[in-house]
Amino acid sequence: MGGLDVLRDSDEIPAHQVKLNSFWIDQVEVTNGMYALCVTAGACRPPVQHSSDNRFDYFGVPEFRDYPVVFVTWTDANIYCQWAGRRLPTEAEWERAARGDDMRTFPWGDEPPNAKNSNSLNVIGDTSRVGSYAEGASPFGALDMAGNVWEWVADYYKAYYYTADLVENPAGPEDDLGTHLRVMRGGSFQDTLLNLRIANRGYEAGPNPYVDPLNEAYYGSSSAKIGFRCASSN
């Protein structure tokens, strides 16, 4: 786990081995159609916006049923996974599912991102149907783990967390600095080589329980470039 290539950033070091219990992870990102079932059941909030980056109408439109849901906060993603009988993956689980057993840079290997292995580099300029890039599959067959949309994971973000030497089922740091930042992984359709690397660690504001629930900050940030997938313990 961690940065193993020349582009590694300071928050990706030191590279280290971790031991994980077996787990399942979704093959694809949660789609508009999947998320709509939770909204219809009354368990989930609708996305903060019903658009995507360049589409005014997106969520709830049949044409985009199999595209990744976006404009969901960390709270929304967490609630959905619980409703579906699963949970958000930990950062370590996400990286394991993307990397497999070797030291590859991207889920598909070491070849740079291109129009055949990922929705990236702003070639399309918006989300694509999940699972459209078979050449980009990880060693375990997980799809879109680089590009399409960033993916929320369970952990709080701390830049120097890897120095803590936690080697067995790491679940992320405590939010002892009160930043409420949550990790997201995988890069988006707009991102280039640097952010699409398996080891890259993105972050955005997660829920802030100290503000009024009528304030969107209570749920956290959302974006046209952030979605998620779920996992479950084996």
C-alpha cells in the first residue's frame, strides 16, 4: 500500500504492507438507477443536484440509469451502502481491490491512461456508463477504479497517516484535528495520470455534525466528479 512510483506524493509514503481480512467490493460504481431505489424507499436523500458536469438533466433520466450517481456527499454514500446491506470500503480495501498482488501503477497495469482503459483525460468530458472500459479492469475484475468518478471511502484523511505503522485491517485515523475530511480514491473523467494512479489519495469535506442539519455542510461536500462503490465483509 502506498506510492511505489516516481510520482508518489508525500501523503503516500512510506509504502507498506497491510494485512486485510477477506472482503467483497462492488464491481462497478453505484449507478443512478441503484441509488434511485434507495431514494424511492425513503432511506436516501436525492442527489444534491440532478445534473452532471455537462448534462442539465441526469439523475432520474432513463438514458443515464447505468451511469454513476454523482452529487452525493459522504453521508449519502454511507447511508446508501448501509441500506443496501453493505458499507463503504476502507482506503486499504479499495487499494487492494485496485492493485492486486503486484506493484502496478494503475488498475490495469503500468500503461498510461488512455481512451481504451479509462474515462479520463477529459476525453469524454463527463461520466460514462459504468463498466464501459473492460481493458481497465483491476486484477480482481473491478471496473472504473481509475477515472469516471472519484469514489468516497470510509476513512478520515490525514496526510501522514501511513507513518502510523498500522498493518492489520487499518480503518483510518481519528478526526482528532476536527477537519472532517474524508478520503476519496480513483480520480475522475477530468483527471490525468497523476490522480489516476492507484496510490493517489484525494480528499474532500465529509459530514460536520457540529453545524445545523439544514446546512449542507452537515452532510459534507458533493461534486459532479464524486461517486462511490460499496463493499462488504466476507
